[in-house]
Amino acid sequence: MRTFLVYTLLRLVIFAACFGVLFVLFGSQASGWLIALPALLFTSGLSWLLLRRQGAEAGRAFSSGVHAARGRLDAATRKEDVD
């Protein structure tokens, strides 16, 4: 869970940086929503380039958590079926 949280926080930092740069460049000419949309696009590309390793680790951690929860659910279902 910690790796997923770190990855999410790093993506938020990248978004804030993109938004800040775009706001400084175009803040007087555009509204916040018009700045946020390109910031989201830039964030997705930059996070793919810069956070590839952290994203893979977060995906593995999330997947292992899902598999563990599914295993517990299956064990509880089997226990119910026996009773």
C-alpha cells in the first residue's frame, strides 16, 4: 500500500508542477480549468517517462494485495460451504 501511495503522491507533485508552470505562462489569459486540462495531459506523459519503475512497483503491490484479498475471500467461501 505504501508504494501505491508514494506513486500517487509523486504523480500529484508532477501535476502541481505542470499546473504551476502553465499557470505562470498562461494564468492571465486562461481560467484554471483550461490550464488543468493540458496539465493533466503533460502529467500523464511525464509520469510515464519519469515514474515507470515506481508505477510497475505500485502495480505489483496492488496486484499482490488483490490476490491476497481474493484468497481470503475464497477461504471464507470454502469455510461457509463446509458448514
